[in-house]
Amino acid sequence: MKGMVFTEFLEMVEGQHGYELVDQIIEDCELESEGIYTAVGTYPHSEMVQLIVALSQRSNIPVPDLLHTFGRYLFDTFLSKYPGFFKEADNAFDFFSSIQEYIHVEVLKLYPDAQLPEFRTILKEERQLHLVYESDRKMSTFALGLLEKGLEYYQEEADIIVENLESDGSKVLFKIMK
Amino acid sequence: MSELELLQKKLKRALSARKMAEHILEQKAIELFNSNQLLKEANAKLTGEVAIKSNQLQEREQRYKKFIDGATDSIYNFTEELQFLYVNNRTVELLEYSEEELLAMTVAELVHPNYLEMATSFFTDILEKQKKSAYIEFPVVSKSKRLIWAGTNITYVDDTSGVYYSAISRDISERKSIESDLSSARVHLERSEHKYRGILKNLQLGLIELDTDRRITYSNLIFQKMIGYSEDELLGAVPAELFLHKDDYPIESSIVSSDSSVSTNVYDVRLILKDQSIIHVLISKSPIYNIRNDVIGSIAIHYDITERKRLETELVRAKEIAENAQKEQQKFLAVMTHEIRTPLNSIVGMSHLLSDTKVTEEQEEYIGLINNASDMLQSLVSDILDLSKIQSGKQELVEEDFDLVKHLRNCISSIKIRSSDPDVVLLFEHTDYDKLWMRSDKKMIHQIVTNLLHNAVKFTKKGSITLKIKRLDRPNMIQIAVADTGIGIASDKLKIIFKEYEQANDYIHGIYGGTGLGLSICQKLATKLNSRLEVYSTLGKGTTFFMNLPIQMILDRNKIEKKIKPDDQDLSHLSILVAEDNSMNQKYISRLLEKKNIKFHIADNGAIAYSLASHHKFDLIFMDIHMPQMNGYEASMAIKKEGLNINTPIIALSASTLIAQKEEAIASGMQDFLSKPFNPNQLYAVIEKYNPAALKLSTDDEKISISEKNYQDLDRDTIRQFFGDDREYKMDMFQLFVDQIPTDLHDLEEAYRAGNLQLISQVCHKIKPSFQMVGLLKIAELVRKIEHEAGLEDTSVLHDDHKIFDILNGGIDVIKDEIITLHNID
């Protein structure tokens, strides 16, 4: 997993709860990296899972909710770091449906070792968009956070209905309806 | 944990992170450096390739330059100011200026002054309208003031080297000169059209022109006069509506519906004139085309054939009348001759019977006179009948094999009997041939020769009458001639003697009688035989008639004369049925049959004949055609349908010689036809022909029959003739046969396998005498036939090879047995 995700995550925790909690969860986890992350590095996904689980225990907030919050937080980071992706689309539907075929392709050019989820568009109409999220990392609430912020960015209003296609959360259908 | 400790921890982590990041970045820098090195190498390689490619490009450019320089078209570039930029070799060659001279010139200096304005405005036009490509033709003037027409394709080019025109010109002077010839030809054409229009105008031919809707667009004066309508009345009218005869609409419409756009049609129709009278016209209608070859109408020329039509109709009617009259005449002749023949039959028959009774000398003389008179009457009737048959084309050629020498000898004998004049000698000259077997129509030759001999007898009072057969120099041609020492024919009459009903003069008719038909018939028969009767004569000295006859000789028969049947067959075993209603004829036939001891039954009509035939088996049936109750056809059909006599030959008897009747007789199952009146020999000939014994002999002679004969019969008489009582000699010869023949048969088998007819014939010729010598005569005869047929290249010989070899090998076995028998006697 890209180092930027770790540095942003820890910055979010520090910003919201102070560096003490950051230190606590690092200490809780006994990480191989010892909690030392740089945006240009790459680290095991398992460390992120350990950190989130530790945060959940410390803060009494469920993991999905934490991921949702992180998703919303990371959108702003993406927006400031990679504004080019957002200029390509005029509206949220076009943007969402370009993730799989355009954004992820471009990301892989920059970071050939990045591991990205599937994000397929299976229905696109004027008033509704169906996306299927599929990943072994089961971070669909993280994706939901990103989608919500996406709608806000394009100043559009829509309901997002989430349906689990696999009970373990590895495959999820997002119905975005205006 | 204190704030400070926390901060220290955070700082420591940040430092570690920075070091880690620096390390990562250094790694990336090294990677980048390496990539850069690779890129540099790739670049160097590419530069090398570019150099090679540009070399190739240059070479190609050189090639194109050569190509352009060698081009048969003139290729050149010039600026907007018409200044030459480039010229190829062809341009230099064509314009006769050097390359340097041309590059210092403008196009305008070369274009013929009269066309300069046109050319320059054309160039400007290309530039203004940014045309990719355009074509123009203009003449240019070469250095030696030669005028050259140039067909030029010009392209406007705007590339890195600037804006200019690129042109390719071709010398089209030749085409231009042809075009100018063409235009002068067109002038000639117009003049000649004018001329022909003038001619048409003065001809007595009605002419109209029609458009594609078949409306009249033009009519000439003659047509207006012909039809009676004025020019205005005709203009725009449709011929079919205005003046075409209703009954001829189909002709017109069939012409229209046929592909009239491509062909000229000629047809005749009737037209109704303005005054309602009708004329016949012959119309020749052709399409008219415009320059693009589209049909734009048609032109119809009318020729008045009313008078000709009238004559034609009359002619047809006259021909019909004449033909009917001729038919009537033929019918009349046929009926009359029939009517005359029936009583004549009785006279001939009865006088023959009468001479068989005991008669006094005086009575004999009277009978002779009756015979002479009735013979003459018969030949008259035959002549007339023959002529009508020939005229109606009903005389058919019936070919058969016969010995001409023998046949002509018979002709002369029959004449000898008739002419008993002691002062006239009848001679037969046939020094070239002893025998002459040939294939032809025996009856026709007989008729011709007999007729000529009769004439000769009639006109010769002293001296000789000679019948000759001569070999001619040409192959398969012989000459038959009858020469007499009679009164002769005047040279001016020689031409007419072959015409019908013509005699040399009326005086001849007075003294000698006759119909004047004989020679005419002979000539017609000779024509049928692919020959011609000719004559030379000296008045008072004699006359010679001769014909050169093409013949099919049967060489084999001419060498070996075989006696097919005995002269006088014993017919007493036969049983014959005679169906005849005329009691006189009954008596005549009965008498003739009794003479030969033939058993027979007489039936008064067809019904009785049928009833007799269903109870008795007959060898032959004579059947009159016209009988009460059941006629000959019906009776024959009934007899042939079932019962004992299905296979019995039935011979029709009739006084009519019409071919139609003969055909009907064959159709009803009869085999042959004997025409009344007949003489005894004719009757006996028919009986002999259908005598089952004779019949078998003759069929055996015709074809190789290999199934029925007992080929292994040894002819002891022959053996005795050859070897007498010398048993040793006989045994030696038989042994030689047994030793030698298998080798020959092997050769023969090879020849069969190869289908080599010539070789088959040769081998057969070789082995034939061996089979004869050992007494296997039937096998020898079979071998002879194979030899003969193979010699004639008759491939049917090849079909029965298995059976033939069985027979031949069987022969060898017989001789082997014979040798054993001879040894045992020892």
C-alpha cells in the first residue's frame, strides 16, 4: 500500500485527536515499520488494517465508520494533489464512471506496484449510476466516503444505496440515484 | 507521557521517515540514471538508422529522378510567375531548348500566342480556386518553330519548398490531326447525307420518320401521294391508328416488340388509303440514333407492291390448279392400270395354262399371238405406271448383292425368246469379267437394259444387237452398253429421245408403235443409280446406248462362286395356304402349285383363311388384299396375332403396285408382296425365297453364325480326296496340323486382343487351307468369313472372339482324337 495513505491516515488521526493517539495506536500494533512512513515508500496493507483496528479499539468507533471518515478525508488530499483527474469530468457520473478505465489506469502508470480495487460501471443513465466495487481489502465504506465527497465536489445531490453482493463485503453494488 | 517526550518521539519518527525517503529517492535517482544511459544508447542507434534511411531515401530520389528524366511525358515545374523551376529530359528533347535555356525562360514564351491568354487565365484559375489538378490542351512552339500540341495535367503544389505548379505534358499532335481529319470527314458526311436525302426524295419510295412514341415526324412527298393524306394530316399521327390495315396489326406489333432498336426489319403490310382503297407495301424500317447511340426514332421506307402481290396470288392459285391436275392424273393412271391389269392377269395366266394343254399347231400359234399381245399390253401398262411412280418420287432404290454378268445374261436370254428374227444376232460381250458381284438395284438395271434391248430389237431388222459390259479406267466404274445395227437416229432427234411421250418422229410411231415413254423412264432410272444414259448413232448404220455406272464391287464373291441353292428345288414338302376370292386366279395358282407337287389349301376369303390357319400349320401363305368378309390386312393381322402360324411368312397378292399399299401390307405383318399379274417363275421364285430350307442356307451365308452349326464334323470325302488311302501321309499331315495350328491361334488371339483387323485377316488367310486339308470344312468356312469381314474392317468380327476360339480349339481336339484312332487301327 502506498506510503501516502499511511501518512495521510496518521495526519488525520493527529489532526482530529492529537499525536498522543497516533503514538498509542503505533505502539499498540508492534509494526514492522515501527510506524515510520514516507509518502514515496510502499508498505504492507496489513499494517493499515492493524492501525485502523487499534484506532477503533482506542476510540470505540467501528472500523467501517473509521474507513468512511478516512475516505471523505482522503478525497480532499486527492483533489489537492491530483487536480487534473477532476478537471477531465464535468459531472459526478462522468467522473465516477471514469475511475476504472481512466484514473486507475493513470495511477498504475505512476505507481506500477499499486494495488487498486475493481470499480466497474454496470449501468449509466441520466438519473442513475450503478457501480460495482470489488476488492479483497473489503474497504467499500472507504469508497462510499470518496463517492459522497465526489458528489459534493460537483455540487450534485443523490442518494447512494449500498448492496452487499458478497456477504464478506468483498463485492458491493453502489446505486447512485438522483 | 509528557508533551516533550511525545514530541521527541514524533521528531525521531519524522527523522527516520526522512532518511528512509532520502534512501528511496537515491535508489530512484540511480534507476533514473540507468534509464537515461539506456535512452542515450537507443538514441545513438536511432541516429545510425536515420542515416541509413536517409541514404536509401536519397537513392530512391535518384531513381525517381532517373525515372522522371527517362519519362516519355514531359515533366516540369514552374512558379506563379510562370518561370521554369525544373524540366525533365523529355521536355528538353521536345522543345529543343537546353535545360539552362529553359530554366531562364517562362512558360508564356513557349505557348502559341493565340492560346496564351487562355493558358494564363487557366493557370490563374487553378491558383485562385486552389484546384488539386486540372487538364488543358494548348499548342507550344519549339526552338525550331515546330508547333506541338501538348495535353497537360497541372497540379498546384504548396509544400516546404514553396508554392509552384507541377505539370506533366504529353505530345498529342497526332490525335489533334486525326480530330481535324474527323471534323472534315463530318463535313463530307453531312454533304453525303444531303445527297442521299436528295436521292430519296426523287425515288418512288414513300418515306416517313417516327419518334420513339411512333408518331410521324416527317413524311416525304411520295409517301403523301401514296397514302393520300397531306403532310399536316400525317404529322404527329400514329401509322397504326391512321392507315395500317387492322388485320396487319400483329405484324406491326411483333416488329415493335422485337428488339427493333438494334436491327432493321423488312415486312409487308396492307395500308388503307384516305380514299379507303387498300394497297400492299413493303416496309423497311430501321432505328435512328443520336450521337450517344440512343435510339431517337425510326425511319420507314414504303414500296408499293400491290401489283406484285396480285400476280403472286394468281401464280399460287395457278400452281395449285396445276398440282391438283397432276395429282388427279397420277391417281387416274394408277386406277386405270389397276383396272387393266386385273383382266390382263387372267389373259396371261390362262394363256400360259392353255399352252400346257394339248394344243394343235394352229392353236399354239394363236396362243403365241395372245401371249405377244398381252406381253405388249403389260409392258405398256408397266411403262405408264413406272413413269407415274418416278414422277411422284415413289420409286425407291432397293440394293442387293448380285452377279451382274449372270443377271445380264438372263436379260438377253429373255429377249432371245421374244425375238426370233433369224437375221438378227443377239450377242453378249463381257470379256473383262467372268463374274461381277456388285451391290446395286438389280431391278432398275434390269428395267433399263431390257428396255434398251427391246428398242434395239424393235429397230433392227438385220445384223446384230450387242450387250456389253466394259471395265473403265476409273476405279469402281463400269460401262453397260447396248449397240445395234438398226435404223439409227437422226442427229437432230438425239436430243429429244429422252423426253416423255417423244419419239424420233411420227412415222416411227406409225410403224413401231410404243408410248414414247421407255427412254424417258430409262434415263430417270439411270439418274437414280447416279448414272446417265447417253447415246450415239448414225442414221441407217445403228445406235449405241451406254451408261457409266458407279458400282460397289464385292471382290470376294467374284473370286469364289458358291452355289447357294440347287437350280430346281424340291418344293413338294411344302404346305401353302392361298387366300384369293377370284376363281380364275384360284385356278391359275392351283395349277401352278400342282405342277410342283406342292400341298395347298384355297380360301375364298380372309375369314376362311383365318379359320384354316388356326387349325393347320403352313410354310407359306399367299394373301389377296381385296376380299369379301375379311380383307387381306385384317386376316394377316389375325393370323399373326396368335396360333400356329405366327411365324409363317405371308405374301400379299395385289394388282395394285402403289407403294402405300405395300407399306400397309408390311405394317399388317406381311413379309413380301407379289404383284398381279405374275408369271409362273415369279411365283416359284417367291416360294423358293421363303422355303424354310432355302431360308436357312441364305441366312447362314449372310452372317457368321457360330451357335448352331456342328463345327466339329469331319468331311471324310475331302480327306479322301487329299490323302487317298495313304494312312501314313494322313497321320503326318494331321500331326503337322496339331503341332502348328496352336502357334497360329496364339497369333490370332494377340490380333484379337489388339483389335488389329488387318492382322486377323492375315492369320485367317494363312490357317484356312490347313483346316480345309484336314476336313474341318465348316471351321474353314468360318475362318474364311472372319478373314473376309476383317478385311472389310467390320469391327463386329471382334465381338464373338471367345466362341470362335472355342470352335477353333475344338477343331484341334477333333484332329487329336483322329490321330489316336488312326494309331489304334495300327
